[in-house]
Amino acid sequence: MQGYELIYEGTDSPKGKVWRIAPVSDGSGLRIEYGARGARLRSVFVPIARCDRRSWALEMSHRVDAKVEEGYAISRTDLEPVEPGGAGGQNEESMAGEPALLAHVGFAPVSRSRRTVLDERVEGHLRSLVERACKPGTHAVTATATGFSVRGHFHGAGAAEAVTVPTSIGCTLREGQRTLGLLLASLARAFPELVRLANDKGDELSPRELAETIDPDPAVLERFGIIRTIKLGQQAQPLGHWFF
């Protein structure tokens, strides 16, 4: 299977932008190149562990569709596979100075009609969540081309934040992305048919495992919808510790 080149010529980018994606010849992942037209392009390697269902073909299809939704136009569909380590790209998993990896996040492909229904449910979940997790009057949830923008002053945070929550293309979570990680863990718990979490080996990661790595405080986990607590005598216990 060959790769794609897409071009963006929107009024917000006078010179235009180029975005290319191609499989690595040994099946180890994808190479993405991007940047302004006429300029030297940057490149990154997407390892197979980050790809939806560990399939670079599925991942490439999702990413191309997402770029088309952003306004890019497909200009080529015949890019040859690249050699391992070629094109001057860096492996996102081994870039010097990168914060430690927390999880890979993948999103299942869905039909347009089902996507509309899911987006409405996801938006409702996020709105309910930020009402619990943010200080009153500080929060907002806005739909974007590939997900949602969440703004708010979250309890425990030093200041208000603006976080982009993707719901149609995969992403990597790293240390320091506390709010985004908790939001995505909450979505993975609420919509297991849509969101998949995996570690750097591609093994499944539960929403609670991810959330507790980010912040083990039960009060935080409850505000983000990861656990529910029940009252036993004078002490509240996380419902997840009990089996019925």
C-alpha cells in the first residue's frame, strides 16, 4: 500500500502547507512529514504500537480522513514506502528529553451517522464532567474539527487551562499532560467502544490504571468519573474496590 500527500491552501496559511504520510517498508509503522510549502519539512515516526488495532493501514486511513476534515486536499496517492529510519525523522518514542510515555490513545472508526450520535454523547459527558471537575463559572466545551476544546479552572490546578481533546485520531499521552490524560481516561471508561488505551508495547491499558498513574487521589478520580464512592459507616470507599 502506498502513501498520501495532502495540500492545504486556506486563507489562514498564505504559503500553504504540505502533509505526507507513508508506511515504513518493514511494517514497523508510519512516517509523517509536514510543514510549509517550499520549506524543509519536519518528520516523525509513528510506531505500530500507536496504530489503531496495530494496523498502520487503518491508522493511515484515519489520519488522512482527519486531515481532509481540516480542509486539506489529497494531491497524491502514490507515495512509496520509506526505509526504516529514513527521511531524517525522529522516533516519537525515543526523542531525547521527551517526558515519559503514559499511554497511546486510539479511536475506533465509525460511520458518519454514528459519529454524529457519539459526538453528541461525548460532548454531553465532557460538559457533565467539567461541571464537577472545574470551579463554577470557569468551564466551557466547544466542538472542533477532530474533537473538543475544553476550557476551565480545574480543581487542584494553579490556573485555568485550555485542553484539546481528540476523538477521531490517535494521540500519545506523556507525563505532564494531567488534565488531558484524566479527560481521556474518563472517555475511555464511559465509551469503551470508541476509545482504546495501550501502553508502549501495545498492550491494553484500563482507564483506571491510566488515571491512577496520573493522580491516585480518589476525590480526583471521582470528579473525573473514573470511580464512584459509596459510604460505609463513616468512611467513603471507592466502588471499584468492591465486587457485587
